[in-house]
Amino acid sequence: MTNTLSELTNELVARATEGDARAVEAIVQALERPLFNVALRMLLDRQDAEDATQEAMIRIVTRLARFRGESRFSTWAWRIAVRRILDFRQQRAASARSTFEAFAEDLTEGLDEDAVERTEDAILHQQLKLRCGRAMLQCLDGDHRIAFVLGELLEFSSSDAAEILDIEPATFRKRLSRARSALSAFLNRHCGIANPEAACACHRRLGRAQALGRIEHSEPASPEGTVAALRTQMATLSELRRVTTFYRSEPESKSRTDFVTTLRTMLGAIH
């Protein structure tokens, strides 16, 4: 995921603060996709993620005059957004939605041991892998989940991530390390993409996932290639690096909400 907010300049923010509609629109367009993807990983439910993203962007746009340039605009904006996402339906974002033990049990149910990995199902396998990865994140509590998203997926430095979360850098590093270790251990024990000896594999779970409605056909295909290609790549990596590659291979999801139009209507700031 690209942190496009880093491309926004203080001059653009100043123009937006003075009422330049195009500058405001540029900020919203840069904000919408990265914020939505963070919200989706924190909240899992797409509608919740869209609502949280919209509320986060409203807070940022309406508080532009408070930006003093004492830190990078991207850090300032992420701090506001992450706080709103974490506050949104607080228990959903802050608590673990499942446990690694319960998720492991779910993965063993309905496996089709005789299933064949067919090339014509490649996109479905990618969509299932994406859904499974998001569900795995929900086994972490909010503090560790957001640490992993900021540090491992958005690649913020520990000092920037700590500023966003209003914690000490050492605390952030500990949370990130614990999150990475927990996800890595689970992935390498249970996921056939990371470990060919594991029982679970996307083609073995596909039938049950379709029956339960767990495939989101609107999700984009990964630009990094198929699940089979990712499995080959993972075989060359250390166990700890596999979890990073597993998540960074995910394509960015796009919200169904036109946030520019929505904010234009709600705020009257974009014409």
C-alpha cells in the first residue's frame, strides 16, 4: 500500500485552508483509498470501513486550519484518521474479533482433501486469500493490529507511528514485534501458501467459503500474481518475512463510496 498522503505538500494544505476547492479535492482523493484500506483491516466489515473513512476525512478536512506544519501533514492526518477509526464502534476496532485457536478450528472445517488447484479458479483463490488474511488480523487486539498495519504494511518508522498513536516508540516497537510474531507463527503453522505441509489451502477451502458467502467477487485481483505464484515466492523467504509478503501482496481495495461527492454535499467545501 502506498502512503500517498506523503505526497501532499504544506503549500497544497495552505491553499485548501484558504478555501481552494481543487486543493481540498486533491487532499480528499489522496486520503480516501489508504484510509479506507486501514479501516477495512481494522473493522473487517466494508460498510463500517466506509463510514469510518468518511468520518475520518470529515475530521481532517474540517480541521485543516489547525495544521501548523510542526510535523509532516501525512503524520498529522494519519493521527486524526487512526484515532477516528479506532473510536468508530470502539469495541469492533479495539477488541480481537476472534482468537487464533478459534480461527484455526474454523480452517479445518469443510476442507475438501480431494480438491484440485485449478487455474480457472485463480481469481477466486486470491479473493479467498484476501478474506482469510483480513480475518487473521482480527485475532489481534486493536493495539497490535494497528501497530502491524502502520509498521509492516504502511512502513511507517517507529517514531512516526508512535506519534500517530501517541505512544512511545519503544512501546510501538514491542507491539509491532508481538503482532508480527503472532501472525507469523499462525501463518506458518496453518496456511498452505506459507507452508506446503499445512492442511489448509485455498483450493481446499473454496467450496465451503462459497457456500458460506465468504467470497467477495468485487475484490480486485492481486497485481503480484496468483496464489500459486505467491506460494513459490514464500518458499524462498524466512518464516518471519513470509507474513510481510503475505499481506503486502494484497491489492488495495476501493470503496464504493464517492467520498469527494459526499464531502462536497456535506461540507460545501468542494465545488
